[in-house]
Amino acid sequence: MSMTKILIVDDEPSITNLVSAYLKPEGYEVFTASDGPSGLKMAKAYKPDLVVLDLMLPGMDGIEILTRLRRESNVYVILLTARTEETDRIVGLSVGADDYVTKPFSPRELVARIKAALRRLKTGAASGEAVLSFKRVQIDAGARTVTVDGQPVDFTAIEFDLLKALAENRGRVLSRERLIEKVWGGEYFGEMRVVDVHLGHVRQKLGGGALITTVRSVGYRFEDESL
């Protein structure tokens, strides 16, 4: 069985060394890069299971790397940002980051987020869960695939988990807090707005907002009819 591969892209050796030191004893294969171009090259070459990506990098910033990665990969990406870069965090989520951690951060917290993300991905793939079938949408929970109106559509890990959580509760309103609990579990420490950004992507991929309704000041509801 191959080792789970994690790529850390950060220009601060103290961060890459520290995070690597925490991850390697957990049994992960860890790769590091210190600038944008080499980080993108390594991501394409090694095809990691998860990428920890700094926002500010020499040669090519994290947003550009993420944009290029998303053209061909749905790898789980955790963005590293400074606490003052709220706009950049939202931009990062908008172009495909699954999650973010603000600097300075606790390496234990980051490793906990990494382990939780990988656990969710592996649990879903190995669960053999039934396919959720609706009039327009079909969700294969085990294969983590989605078809919309008979056509396959790519979803990132977080987008898939949000759609699945809503679909499993068709017709019921789920609050942002409930979605955070279902998708990120107890390991999430960020802003609730992350739900809105990711669900915006989900709606676009579903062909508009008709299948997921916003219930103002309450949450979201999946509307497709069961077969």
C-alpha cells in the first residue's frame, strides 16, 4: 500500500521543516518546495493527496498556483495566509482552496486539520455507501463522483462533502454551523463564510441556484426530487 503524499509549499524553511517533522512520524510521505514554480512542478509530478500552500511565494503566488492546479486536479488544498489577508483568503477559496489556516499557527492544529481531511477522503472512498439518486443529480458516495442531468461534473473534496450532506437531508434546512460540523467535523476553527463560498461553487456546477435554496438567516436546503 502506497504512503499518503503531502506537499508543503512555503518559502520559510522554519515552517516546512517544522510541519514535516510533525507529519513524517504519522507515516506520511512529505515533499517540500520553497517557491511557486517548483511547487507547481512538484504538484504535477508527485500528484500528492493533499497540498499545504502558502499564499505569498517567490516566483508565483499561491493564488496562481491554485488556479493552475484546479485546471487539472481536485487535490485537497489548505491555504496558509496571514491574519490580515482576509480578502486574499476569500479569493483563495473562490479559486479552489478547500480550507485555510492563518499565520502564525499551531503546527498541531495544522496537522489535525490535515489528518481530518485525509480521514474524510479515505472513509468516503472505502465506505461502499449507496448512490444517492435524484431527478437531476446522482451522487456516488463511495466513488465520490457526481452526475448532473446525466453528465459527470468534477467537484473538489469540500464541494462534494457539502453537496452530499445537503442531499442526505433533502428538503431539510441545514445551518452553516451544522454543515461545518458535518463536513469539517470538530477540527474547524475558521470563518462560517467558508460555507457560502464553497456552496457558491456547488451551485454553479449544478447549473444554477435552483437545486440549493438559501433560507435567509437560517441556512441551506437541497431541493432535487428523489427518484
